[in-house]
Amino acid sequence: MSLFTDGRYVAPGNIVEFMHGNQPQLAFVIEEQAGKLKLYTINKRETKMPAARVLPWVGPQYSPDASRQEMLDLMISHQENRGELQAGLDVMDIWELAQGEVEKAPLTWFAGLLWENPDADQISAMGRGMLAAKTHFKFQPPEFVIYTEEKVEQRLSLQTEEKQREEAMTAGQELFKAVWAARETGGTIRPDQIPDMSEDTAESLKAFLLERIAGTNDEKSHKMWIGLKKALPDHPHLALLLAQGWGIIHPHHNFLFNEADYVPDNSWAADHAEEIDRIIKSVESKAATPCPLAMRSIDAATTRDIDDAFNLVKNDDGGYTLTIALARPCMDWDFGGELDKAAFDRGTSIYLPEGTSHMLPEELGIGALSLFAGEIRPALITTFELDSNGELDSIHPKNGWVKITDNSTYIAVEKMLDEGTDDEMTLAYELSEKLIKRRIKNGAVVIRRPEPDLSLEGWPEKPVVKLASKEDTQKADQIISEFMILANSGLGRFAEEHNFPLLYRTQDIAIPSDLSGIVTEPHEIYRRVRLMAPPQMETVPKRHATLAVSGYSPITSPLRRYADLINMAQLCHYLHEELPRWNSDELKEMASTLQTRLQAVIKIQRFRPRYWKLLYLAQNKKKWQSAAVVDDGGQLASLSMPEIQINVRVPRPMLGDKLYPGQLFQIRFNKIDPLTNELRVVEALEE
């Protein structure tokens, strides 16, 4: 006879149970020898197994000489009886009685909670019920462990998730095949083609696709995705295409926002309504007498986040007094608060043909903190004294308030300059000419190329991309560009002179002196851009080679860029307290975290406009496009398309025997895929 750990024996003539197919199965013991059993099962089969496999409820005992039919009749009788007993049990009541009393106990203890002297069938029924209740009990032979209430809730949640996952897997495989089939015929799936599924399953699949689009790739998600995409083609944006084909996102959904976890609209700000309201009231209640100088801003006609304005006069000695006002959103800003964390996570505003996504809540960035004409706003007001050659003599920043006189546009200012109708703007252009010449003398590379004006008609469902050239506002652009470079480098110098740290954009590289100057030709631009390294964010002032300035500290766009907001807060705090808000180590840590975050966010600004450019080319595939050779090395030559500002690679033999930089061609494409960034030239003719 085989002895169990609880003192019971297994012997010939016993009815026992063992696990088979995750279910207890009855058997009659025919023989026992040295811990091994020969059994006759309820399925009329003989089998051998170690006694250790038998479940620890044994009995009753019958004659070991019973015939096969007698064994079978006995087992069927007990099977029916145990089934009826199990059906009448509420195992949850047993768990309620046992939970908190003991951590684990043998099965007889649990059966004793219901029956005074439980027989073999009652004990078996209890064991079967508890084996099935895996969320509440764990079988550790010969005892059952009783899960705590917390553990039960956790396992029930996991069980629900697993069930939902199984349902989603079954429905999703069928659905995704149907979606792809509809896509192959050039359409989206019709409602009558969607397989039957619960609303919860549908929502689960929608959420899953959006997570895949965002790049979620944990182990569970990956395994589920492998199963769901069986029989579908391997495409780098399969989840996006399925979501579009299902109709849960529009046909030109910007997946880069998902990848960066960046909310494109202003809905994120709703979670910070109380803090936003506090800042708005602070601006209104603390408003003081504004700077008496007449300040003017120059921006695009559509710009509403206005963060800079200026006043300029010429001195009797031929020098200049330039006063620049910058928006001061750091006033009463709660650094480390929830709104601050959200703005930090956004990192920068994003400007796209389909719309602008603002770093700050719109109630602030294009509302209470923007330098609108006629409104009193907090500002950093800096006076820059320059000599007659545009050399900076002194910098005097202060915290204050401004009331801007005029929000002008680049186009309006360009017209003023052309017609000579505004003395201050004429003077501003005069100073900008001196500033840019000084920078070029110091090695600056100034790139000027036409900026394509992309617009969308029929957005978002059926967008048609329109391409136009922006109106030439070179002189007005130069005024703002040079004044902002002066402000950023000048305030960086002020911080260095007063020995407190800021964040600096550095580009400490060597650029050959013969490459400096204003560059407009595509091949000359290409040559210089290849030499340029991306700027780094540091807390030590160094040279910015392309701009040819030292200590370039971005601060002029605090409504649009978080690095500028940090610098603005650091400088304003120093002006008020004569101490910086953060030391160098703290700034380094902030810069490191911010730089990592910006790598994900800036991808949106870099790559989304190219998507629209490629879609424009796809929508105008039959049209020949002008391009200029910028590099002819290797098997593929690089051509620049100035009108749309993208470069393409063309097989060298397609362009003829002799190539030279700047050579013009007309090119045509045969395959354009904006989603995968595929652009293939099929024909090229020299102009």
C-alpha cells in the first residue's frame, strides 16, 4: 500500500481520482506495487501511474476482485453523486468562512465546515469545487492555500483581462483580415462586414491598435500582436493601416503624435484648469504701470503666441538703443507643479499645415501671457546699447510690464520698408544689416532659401495639398532674426558676466572661413549643411559656429519652447533676488531630461511636413518637377527640389555622363509613399 503525507493509504479496491485534461478523473485501483498503481479508469482504460499523481482524497474501498463491469458501475455511481454534490456547493461561501481563519488546510478541514462526518463523495465534491476556484484557492498537495482578499481581487482582474484578451484575439483576427481585404480593394470596411463582437471587445481592439501605433511593445502586447496579424503582410505601419481601414482614425492620421505621447490639441489643459485660472488672475491683479516706450512686434499674420517686441532709437553719437520686451510666463509659474510637468513633457510648440499644437495651455500661451497690442503683460525688458557699427556695448535687463503698441506682420513691415513709410522700421533694418555683417565677418553661415507654403483643403478626411511660395519678406525676417540672435547671445553674455548659469545652445565646430556668408544656391547650401553638427544643450557658454556668436542662450521664445522658459525664469529670478533659481548641476539634470524628451517631440516637426510634401508630389505625380544637382558622388546623385525643399536620390546613369553642382533637371516620379517615405524618380531631363 502507498502512504500519503496525510496518513491515508492507496490500496487495490480504492476509488481514486487523478488530474487529466485539467479535470479530475475517476479510476479504480487494480494493483499497487512499490508506489506504482495499475488503474482502470471511468473511460474503460487501463493505465499505470505513480501513486503520487493520485489526488489526496481516496475512497471508498471495494473488493479488489471486482469485475471490470462492477468497477465501471461503481465509478459511474460515484461520478454522478459527486457531480450533484459539487453542483450544490457554493465554494465562495467556503472561501468566506475560511479566509482570515487559516492560511492553508487539508481538504477534510474544508469539508468539515459543511458536513459533520463527510464521506468520500462529499470530500471529492469539495475538492473538485476548490480546484475549479483557482482565483480563490491554490492546491498544494495535500493542502489548499486560501488566497487573501487582495490576492483574490488581483487574480480576478487578471482572469478578466485574460478572458477579454482571448475574446479580442478571436474577434481581432477575423476583423483585421476583413479590414485588410477591404483595403486591398481600395476602401474601408463596411459596418456589415465587421464580425460580431461585444462593445468591450471592440473598444479593447481599438485601444490595442492605438497602443501599437504609439509604439507600445511590452511582452504581452507583442505576443498578442503576433497572433492578431497572422496571414497579414509585414508592413512597418500595419497597425496604423488597420486603424485607418477600420475607420477609427482618419486616413492621414499623424502617428508621430502617438509615438511621442503628445496631445495635438488643447484638451490636455483641462486637467490644469485651476492652475491656469490662478495664473490668469495673477496677471490681471498684479498688472503695473507699463514701460513708457512704444513697443512693436513683427510676426506672421496667423501668429497668436507673441513673445517678443521691440523699440529702437538712434543716438546722437550714431549708436543705437534697442529695447526688446520678451513675454514673461515664469511670473508666478509653479515649477515642479503638475502644469509645469505637463509643459515640460510637451517641450515645444509644433507648427504643422494641419494646425498648431501649443506647448502652453492656449488660455495662457495664446491668451493671458501673449504680448497682444493694447494689453498689459508681464515682460522681461532689456536695453541693448550698441555703437554705430552695431557692436554691443552694454546690456540692462529688468523685470517689468509692457503694453504693446502694434502687432505688425512680416508682409506689412516689408511693404513699409519698400515704400520707406516707417522710420523706425527703416532704422531697424539698418541695424540688422550691421548685425548680420558683423556675424558674417566672424564666420557666420546665413542660409536663405524659399520656404514652401503648404496648406490643406478638405482636411482631415480628404486633404488636397496646396503648395505656394511664401511672399518675400526677407528684410522683415532679417530684422527679427538679427534682433533675436542679439537678445539670446547678449543675455547669455549678461549671465556669464554676473556668474550664474543658463542653458546654452552650443555648436563648437570649425567651419572653413571661405564658407561664411549668405548662401542661397541649393548646392552651396547642401555643401555647408553637411559640415554642420546639431547644436548641443549645455550650461557652459561656448561658440555657436553657424551663428558666429558666443554664449547663445535661447530665451526669446518662452511661450513656445521649454528651454527658453527655463532661461527666462533663471534670469528673472536673478534680477529679483540677485541669486539664480537653479545651480549648474540642477540645470544640467534638467537639460539632460529635456533633451531626451525633445528628441521624441521634435521628430513630429521634422518629419510631418515631409509627409505632406510627398503627398503633394503623389497628388501631382504626372507633373514634372524642377531639381538641381547638389552632390554627384557614388551610384546615386542627390538633387534638391527648391520649390518644395526636399532632396531626392537619383540613379547616376539616369542623369547623363557629365554632372556638375547646380545643374538643373526636370524630374518625374513613378512611386511615392508618404507613409514609408519612399520616393522614386522614374525619368529625368536636363533643363
